[in-house]
Amino acid sequence: MFDSQRIAMLAAELQQAKQTRKQVEHFSKRFPEMTVQDGYRVSRAWVDLQLAQGRRIIGHKIGLTSRAMQQASQIDEPDFGSLLDDMLYTCTAGEILEIPLENFIAPRVEVELAFMLKKDLQGPEVTLEQVLQATQYVTPAIEIIDARIEQFDRHTRLMRKVFDTISDNAANAGIVVGALQADPLQTNLPWCGAVLRQNGVVEETGLAAGVQGHPAIGIAWLANKLAPWGERLLAGQLVLAGSFTRPVAAQAGDLFDADYGPLGRLQFRFVQ
């Protein structure tokens, strides 16, 4: 297990990487003994650094929700990270939101659903049904993921390990909202779907059923996962349930249009 000095050092490296937009090398390569628990401790220390600078936690994200991604990462469960207030971007219906590319290093776009909670969820035995009862509304959301730690090692080209991704706040960097708000008890959430276009070309399509069969399953998992830390999901927090499309890389000028059908659409462009 990493000691507190190493945890603080790695958290500071992540903060520096974000500020300078220069990625750092894999933590797992430098410290082969690294564990998942070490990754979460680094992630929390980095979030604490940002809170000390005036940031505020507005919710959480769940990642690696598909079985294929878990197998690729050699784990048997999702991962999670924190949403901070400077990550939130809100679309206005009928307008194209402009997102500064300078806020990211190597942004990629994922299609998800987000749950706005009206009641706290305290593990360790939260169920899917309790998640739905505790949710004020479900809304389309785009997660912008990023890599403060290199995705591929600059020397070996080997892909980073799950410990690195977890340390990097589960690769979280932004969330786009602003479409319709659906009643979770009156909406067939697994059948909510989206078409993602990049510069007019369909890049991805998917259904929320791709997130473990039902997007609320991940919310229950997270509430239960936080319980040993003495934490819970709080009313007023937004929770990203996990992507049901592959991540699509973004560059300056790219226009994205995420069409969720009856739930509306999110349109945004990355600008210099």
C-alpha cells in the first residue's frame, strides 16, 4: 500500500498535468506494486487538492460498466470518480454549446444517462428499486473523458492499467447536460437510446441497456461501494450511470450532436 507521501506526490503530479496539459507517465509502470485501493486514494487526494482551490463536488461518475471494458481492464466491477463544479456544461435547446478545448488534454466523448437524486442513498444494501425511488429525474448526458496520465506509454506503447485510470479520477473531465428530464418511474430506462454524430457523421448508437442491463444498477453499486468509506450519495447530486457507446475522440472544431429521440438532444462544439 502506498504511503501518504507517495499519495500526495502523485496527486500533485495529476494537478500539474491538468494545469499544464502535459500528461505524466503511467503510475503503474513506476510503481508495479500499485493496487486498486492505491488508485482510489490517489484520486481522492487529487480531488482534495481541487477542493482546497475552491472547487465543489456536484456528483459522481461510474465507468467501465460494460463487461467487455471490464475484461479489457482485467477487473470484475466498474470504477468511479467525482464530478466537480467546473466540469459542468449546460446546453440550451436549439443552440450549439461551445466548449473550450483548452480545458482538456485529449478529450473523448461518451453517451450516457445521468440521475439527479432527491434523496440520499446509503449502502451497503441499496437496490435498483431504491435508486429509482430516490431519483428526482433522469436526463441525457455526455461525459467528456480525458487522460492526465498517458493512455499509451510513450516508450513501450502499452496501454495504461486500471490503477492509472482510477488514479486519474476515473478519467473524468466534463459533463454536458441540458436535454429533457424524465421521470424514472414512468420511463423504460433500458430502452432509452441515442445516436451520436460527429461533424454530421454517425459515429455511435446505443441503448442504456448496455450499462449492465439497466442504468440504475450502477447507481446502486456505487452507493454500496461508498459505504465502507463512510460515504453516501447525496440528495442534489448528479450521478453518471456509465457510457453505452465507445468513446469518440474530439479535436478543435468538431461538432457533436447526441440525439436521444424523445428525450431531446445535446449539441456542442469544441473550440480553440
